Amino acid sequence: MMTIDELKTILRNAGVVGAGGAGFPTYGKLDERAETVILNCAECEPLLMLHRQCLALHAEEILEAFEMVRETVGAVNAVIGIKEEYKSTVDALNAHLDEYPAIDLKLLSSTYPMGDEVVLIYEATGKVVRPGGLPIEQGVAVFNVETMFNVSRAIKTGRPVTEKLVTVVGEVSDPVTVRVPIGTSIEETARMAGSFTVKDPVYFVGGPMMGREMSGDSPVTKTTNAIIVLPEDHKLVLKKRTDPSIGLKRAASICCQCHMCTDLCPRHALGHPIKPHLFMRAASNRDFTDLNPFLDTFFCSSCGLCELYSCPQGLQPRTLITEYKNGLRQHGVKPPKDPVITKVSSGRDLRKAPEKRLAARLGVSKYEKDAPLDDSLRSVKKVKILLSQHIGAPAKAVVKAGDMVKAGSVVAEAAENALSVSIHASIDGKVMEVTDKYVIISGGLK
């Protein structure tokens, strides 16, 4: 069995980060304080499916890597959190679980945001991560499925992260989950799902709750999970394009303080001091007599339930909270050190948001179709590889324009003495441009 430091070196050099969310470098989660390791297969948002697909297809490799991580950090327990409705994936796991007695399944309800790290930890262990805290403080480390698949490749063959699974759904003729070289453009990836069924498609990257509109020439990164092709007049697009200042004026005019945004807030239900209704009242009335509603915005997870599900007036608590939170950070304000924590709500289970109902409210139910996994690597001729695809310091480019590279070769090294990972070429080809932000390679697979 390898040591934690040995495994950390492998994963840092291979560029393994969280394959979704903020892209936390995986080596940074390896900690001997971990008593429980959790594999996240909860697919946090509607329409997302690549993790359950990857786990069903590669169950044996992923379980083997998960067990190795458990042994390496010395964790006593290993839990796979997976929604009960993912029956084919559960069956694939059960076919191998007898070989791993330390690994248990935790079947989860189909509610949002079940894949949120803090929510999943409570569901799987009963432990509450403190507001603004890290899971390791509760002796827990969480990894998602595709991340663990990349861990498996790095351990077995030293293979770095150069590819990404991306689900393409929405206004496309043939929804699909594809494996593409990192740096492939969003538009080229979207066109792998056949023809568009709307004239002027909008690329909504990520899930319908926490995703955002991106241009077609933006690159796929290590955290790109889905591309939802939408019409320009879709409610999600219109909501994202709304000026926050208009949202604030609407809140001042029609927020009725019904408390629904707070009542259905998953972090509030776990005792975290986030009360969107109080923030909306204070912000819309410019009432600064009590600063807590503003300071508590630091503890919002930005899941979007308040904005896209809870509010009967269609207001934008999440957007406004994010605006204020970013403004506080820019002015050097830090989160409260000792936030007031209350007990987990006794009515929490009754206030979960069913995914089917959520999808209907979002206007995406018609896009809930099979998007079969094509696990073969797609060929592209050009990639734009960002040097910062993870939380922490950007990698430092080690190539220059004119260099010839092979897929898997290092194009940027992890920053020294900082949370960082190496970045690798995803195709064979010629380096066309290098900046402190990205590397462009032209060539492609034969």
C-alpha cells in the first residue's frame, strides 16, 4: 500500500481535480484525519447523468480505486451515496461489492440538492459540517465518481487527466454523453448531439440550477459536466440575463416576506445561519442596522432553490446574495468566525425539493431523455486548454508557441508551494499560442 504523500504526488502530477463543482485538487483531500470517505453519485441537478453512467460502466475500476483511497488515508468507513432510482448503476455496484466489505451503499431520495457535499455528508453520516467549514473537520472526505475514475487511471497507468465526460441535452436531436479532449469548444461538443432544434441556441453549461450561459467558443474544462442547449426565450436564460439592479427593485416592490426562500433552504435546514428572507428585506430596503443578513451571505451554497423553486414572486435571492457576497469579498470583508449554529430542522425531510417537481418548475421536463454514454474519445483538431481549471493557483506554462506536443504531455506545471495541479495536452499537435491564461494546440487525433 502506498503512503498518502506518494498518492498525493501521483494525483498532483496527473492533474486530478474534482470533476465538477469548483474543481478542488483531489490530492488536497487526502488526509489521515478522514474517518469516512464518500463517493458522490447523487447527480446534484436535473438532467445530469454522466456520473451514474460512468459508474455503471466502470464499476470495478472505480471501486478498486475508492478502496485504495480508503486504505491509504486510513479511513474506517467508505460510503457510496447514490440515488435509489439509479437502479442499473446500483446493480453494477452490487455485482462487485462483496469484494469490498468496508464499502457500503447509501440509497438516497431523488431530491435537490442531494449532491451538495454538505447535504450528502449529513445524509450519509448524520454529521453537520460547520458553516464555512471543510468536511475534513468532521472526519469526512468526499469524491465524485468521475474524479475517482481519473484517480484509478492515474494510479494504474500514470495517465493524466486529458479528457472529460460531458452530457449534451436540451434542444438537440440526439442527446448524448460524450468523452472529449479537454479544451474542446462548447459549440463543437454540443454539435456531437446531432442537429439543433432551435434557430439561435444558447449554451447553458452545467446543471439548470447552478449552470450559466457561455459562448460557443468557450472551452470544456475538467469541471464541465453538461451542456444544455436552450432557446433564447427559455425562462432559465431570461432569468440569468436579468440585471441584478432590476431584481433588487422588484424585491423592494413585491417581496411579501413569506419565508419560503428560508423555509426551503437546505443549508438553513441544517442549522446554518443563512436566512434569505431577512437578506431580501434588508437589501431591498437598504436597511443596514443589522449587518448579520449581509454577513451571513458567506454561508450560502448558491444552490438556487430560493430563486428557481421557492419564491412565489419569481424574485432573485440567490443572484442578489451572490452580488453582495462578492462585493464584501472585494472590500476585504471576511466571513464571521463564530457563526450562530442552530439544530437541524425537525421538518427537514418534509421540505426537500423533489427533482421531478423541480424539473417541471424549471421548464426542463421535456429534456429529460436518455443521453446514452459514448465512452470512446472524440477526435477534435483544436483545443484551448485553460491553465486554471481548479481552485488554487494556476499552473505555469512550460511550452511555447511552435512546440510539438503529444496528448498527455505536460504543458503547464503545478505552481510550487501552492494548491495547484499540472495541466496536460489533450491532443497531439502544435502549440499555437501560450499566455498566462491558456494554451492553444492545433492538430488532433488521427
